Amino acid sequence: MTGRNMAHVVRSPEEIFIYFSLPIMFVLVFGYVFGYGMTVPGAGSYREFLLPGVFVMTMLYGLGATASGIAMDVNRGVVDRFRSIPMARSALLTGRAGADLIRALLELATLVVCGLLVGWRWRNGLVDAAAALGLILLLRLALTWVGIFLGLVVPNPDTVGVIVFPLAFPLTALANIFVAPELMPGWLGAIAAWNPLSATVAVARELLGNPGAGGDSWPAQHPLLLAVGWPLVLIAVFAPLAIRRYQRLGR
């Protein structure tokens, strides 16, 4: 099932281009157009502040591809065909999750290269950089199960974009991706600090040695705990919901 989903990715390169174009556009627009007027806590390069946030934002928008792929399988009757052959019932969902992790790794590699081209650097060693990317992929795994559940719930693939992107955009805006929560109004900064995306971005900046890490709030002081805790909570909630919904489809 993982190989099947990866074959779809290879045969649909335009889909990869669409999902890559958005984060690259954010890097260019915010890094070069608005970057010179943006303030980074503790000073430093805004592009180095921005790139870890763009890594995480790409993981969030990737759940749109997950949800649409699952919804397309259900809508075309592929799920019913898989039920008629001798295979584990969990293979379709876990195979999709595995393929999305491989795809996310490729996306991260591409964004790292793009970041290096625009002047971003990681300041710590390779071990810390690998740990930061591992936490980003952990968040992607959690978001994959959210996307799988949405794909099983929506009535058709066309509905996915109507649901996913209006939810994803406020989550990226109300986070520390583009602006530090300390620079926001009090109540808005509190929401941004507790955003699951903010925890992963904060600990990624700390591990990569990029500016913007730290803060006085409890989430800012414990980013690693939340960067691990939030994805585990999302998996614990949405993986059982997705499996239950998948089983009910057969009835």
C-alpha cells in the first residue's frame, strides 16, 4: 500500500509542484519583501527565523493531499475492492501514513536546499538538526492521521479543499511561524503560544540555532514537552477515530 501511494506521487508531479510552490512563495515574499521590516526577538536574520516555521507549515498543508487521496479512494470504490482481497484491513491506512512520511521527508529535503540558497543556515551540529527534523516529521505523522480521518468523513474529494485550507490558514497565522507571540497582543499571543505548530517551530529553532527561540510563557519554556506531547495526543485521538470510521464504511 505504501508503494502504491508513492507510485501515485511519481505519476502526478503537478501535485508536488502545487504543494511546494506555497511554502517557497512564503519564503520569497516574507523573506525578501517583508523580511527587512520584520522584527526578530533578540535580533538576527528574519530568514533564519522564518525557515523552521515554513518547514512546519508545509507539514500542515500536506494533510490536504492525505485527505484528498483517501477521499478519492473511497469515492472511486477502491476501498471496496481492497476489502475483497486477502490483505490486512489496516494496510490501506498505515500504507497511506507511511507514504506520506516518505513524501514529507522529500519535501523537507527540498525546502532545506531552498533555505540554504536564500541564506538560511543551521548553527548547531548535525545531530541537533536531525532531531529537529525528526520532531517535524512526528508532527507530520500526527497530521497524517487527521487527514486520513477527514478523507474518510468528507462526502467527496472536492470537499477536502473547502475544509482543509480554511482550517490550515488560521492555524499558521495564529502561531509563531511568521511573528513571535511576544510581539502579538496579549490574548492573541497566548493562543499562538499554545498552538501545536508553535511548539514544534520553537524547539526546531532552538535545535537548529536559529533566532526566535525562547519567551516568558510556559509553552515557550517547555517547547520540547509540547512538541512531543501534542503529536502524541493528536495520534491518540484521530488514529482510533479514523480506524473506526474505516470499519464503518464496510457496513
